[in-house]
Amino acid sequence: MDQAASEGRPAVSAAAGDGHQKTPEEIEAEIEQTRQDLGDTVQALAGKVDVKAQAKDKIAQVRDTAELKKDELASRVRAATPESAGAGAGQFASTVQRKPMPFAAAGAFAGGVLVGWILRHR
């Protein structure tokens, strides 16, 4: 039993698969690569256990989906609104401008009814 095995560490072979001994630079490069791999693994695991960040991501995703659906619904409503409704509103406005007196009288009557109702229910 060698020293590494007695200390609970895995034994590291000094020779590569082709029988050539590794240089210190190659060993240091392997160590650095292992450190980078370990760092990437730790970051991935930290991301999986960060519930707050996951919740924020989910909220942003739901918000984006809702915004898209809202825009889609608004465009459907615009497409479904008949042209005659817009034309009717325009015609009403032009009629009020041409003959304002009947509409002013109707507005004054409605205002009087509203004021009377408010004063009676005090």
C-alpha cells in the first residue's frame, strides 16, 4: 500500500497511458483544468439551490408571457372591432358639432336629474 492510499487519497500514476512521464507543467495544467471544472460544477449546483433567483426568473417569465398575451388580445380586439362602430362615433361627433342645442339641453336635463337625486339622498 502506498502513502496516498493509506491517507485516503486516490493514487495518481506518474506515467501516462503511453508510458511517458508527465512534466510538472502538464501536471499543473491538469490541476488547473480540474479546478476550473470543479468551479463550474459548484456554480451550477449553487444555481440549482438558489430558490430566490429561480423565483425571480419564473416571475420574469410569467410577466413576459402575460405581456405577449395582452398584446395579442389587444390586436385581436382591434381586428374584430367593426369599422361601422368607428364610423358611427365619428358621425355622432359631427352631428353634435352641427346641432349642439338639442345635445346641450339633454345634457342640462341629465345634470339636473343627477343633482336632484344627490340632494334628495343626503
